[in-house]
Amino acid sequence: MFLGVPLRALRPAFLVVLVMMVVVPILGLPYLNDDTVNRNWAQLSLGQAIDVGLKLNHQWMTEQGRFFPGGILYGATMWSTMNSHVLYATYLVLLNLVLITLFAYTCWRALRSPWLAAFGAVVLGACMQLQIGYFDGLSSFGGLVVYTLVLTFLTGLIAAHVLHGGSRWFVIPIVVLWGLAITAYEVSLLMLPVLLAMLWATGPSLRERARWLWAVGPIVVLGAAQFAMVLYLRSPDLPLAPAYQINPDGPVGTTFAKQFVAAIPFSQQLLGDAPANGRMWLLLSLVIAIPAFLVWRPWATAVPAVGARVAIVMMAVGIWVWAIPSLLAAITHRWQDELIWGHGYVYLPYEFVGVAFVVTGAACLLRQRLRSPWAQWVFAALFLIALVVCARTAASNIIDAAQYVPGPTGPDIVPPSG
């Protein structure tokens, strides 16, 4: 109890406030990157939007080897709905919060521990540093990357529900959500092995063939169809623009390292030029992070009631989601030329999720394997570190976004949005 309020009631409040501080600086940002042009979708009539969308889709197919009809549908709908900056910025904040919530819920469903779910949410928040002025998938590009991640998590959760006895009618939202995700952004197709592995680790026996067929069949069929389309578009008969061609002779290793380490907290400060403010970090740590640690009491957690297989699979899929997008960037001619240390390409949020999966799975495995009394304090120390690092990311995002706020502590004129 604290002032007559149960600690259990305060736990989600502190967690929400902390992750809110990570993403709420998006509200202070202007339109960035492609958003400066794409926001004009709201000015098009329905007929004009369809015509422009068809032309863009054809261009992406023939010049970039990408099949994005879902992306066109999302962009036209989203920009027509979020037709003001305040609406759009609020939408991005909420979309990022939904992603963190779905990740935490997935951890809770898989690991059956509210502490590990909270730990996972904090780790994901700690990774979500804004790349203002660069290819940031959190605060620009229409939120497309985060949108596809949200659809993917929803697909996996609904499929898990079907596997555990849910109605077969849920195959309809599975088809819709997964179809929209993989046709909105091709990197979401890489989540197919993640979905299958997590469903296998947490689902019923494979002998329940009917359940598996209804839950997983649509995911595999749609994924295979999209993969076949991408292979065709990248065939030698359809030459791509040089920037989007595979270049195995370029700096593959260096480009891979740039994208890979960009998903790690502090990478922008250590390797790039992102601002840091120790006082802001200290303020958020004292007011939010440390009180959150005290109300969650991670030193008093029980051993997770799941097998080690779940934690190992979670770590494995995390490595996949972290490394494979980095490999895609590494072999692509354009990103070999444009990536810089401390920053990653727009699909970096996928890798944030990968890092969070790896760290959360490792924490679960550690808590399972170390049965001695001091093991609880090891997990408590990890929990505290995650909270403080998340506070550091929030401080960095706030300071970075402050450069766009006019007034005595910022520029008199808002910098150009491009």
C-alpha cells in the first residue's frame, strides 16, 4: 500500500507514463521526410487518389521490385482521415503506444508473467529513439512501419486464439490483417517465420491438425503468394533501378553493422550526433523510472511458469527480426551508400522489436535457470537498468524534438520540414 492505494494499481500507471514520455515528443515535430509530400493525399478526389495510387504501385513494381497495394490503400485512407498536423501527430503517438501494448501483451501471453511483460515493454521503449532528420519510421513515413507491425501482432494473437479453441470465423480477420500487412511493406513478410515459431512454441500439439490448418494455413498461403510476387518482380526480366539492385560486392559487412547497431539504445549518442542531456535523464529517472521500479518490486517475482522452449524461441525470433532486416539493407546498393553510423533505415522499428524479444527471452531464461535466492535480485537489477535506459531514451527524444519548438530555448523559426 502507498497512501492507501495498492501498489498493484500504481504499476501500470508508472509504466504508461514512462513509455508515453518516449513517444509524446512526436507531437512537437513537423512533417518530415516523405510526409511533406504525402500529406497532400487529403487534397485529392477519390478518382484522383485511385489514379495516383495505381501509377505509384506500377512504378514501385517495375522500378523497385516492390508490391505495395496495401501501402497505397493505407496511405490514401490515413492521409485523408488525418488531414491536419495535430491529428496526424496524435495518431502516430497512439500507434506507437499500441505497438508497445501489443508487444507487452504478447510477452504476457507467451511467458505468463506480468513482470516479464512489463520488462519487455520497457525494453522496447528503451530502443525507440527517434531519428529526427533521418529515415525515422516512428515519427514519419505515415507510420507505415509501425502500422504493419501492429497488424502482424494482431494476426499472431488472433491465430493463437484460434489454436486454443477460438471460433474458426476468426480466419477472416487473420486473412484481412495479414494480407494488409504484407502488401503494405515487404519487410513484414519476414515476420512469417516469427509468427510460425511463436505459435509452435506456445500452441497446442501439432496433432491438432484442424486447428493448425485454420489458424496457420491462411498466413502461410498469403505469405507464399507475396513472396512469389516479390521474386517475380526482382527477376532478371524486369530490370530495377540501380539504387534498388542487390550489390554483393559492396560494403556489405559495414552496412550490416551500421543498421544492426542502430537498433541498440544509445547508438545515436555513441556513434551519431544525437543530443544528450544528463539533467533531463536524471529528472525522468527520479520522478518516473525509480518509482516504477519500487512499485513493481521485481525482486519479489516468481519463476515464470513456462518451459525453457518458449524463452529460447523468443530469443531466436528476436535475433531473426533484428538481423535479417539489417542483411537486406547490407546487400542493397542504395543503403550501402546512404547509411551512416548511429542511424538505420526506415524499418528500424522491426529491429527494435527484435532486440526487445531477445532481451526479454534472455531475462526469462535467466530467471528460470537461476534458482538461488540472489537470482531474484539479478532480475531486479536488469529491470532497473531497463527502466533507466528507457528514461534516457525519453530524455533524448524530448531534447531532440525541442529543436523544432520556437521560443527562448529553441530556434525562433521552425527548421524546414524536409
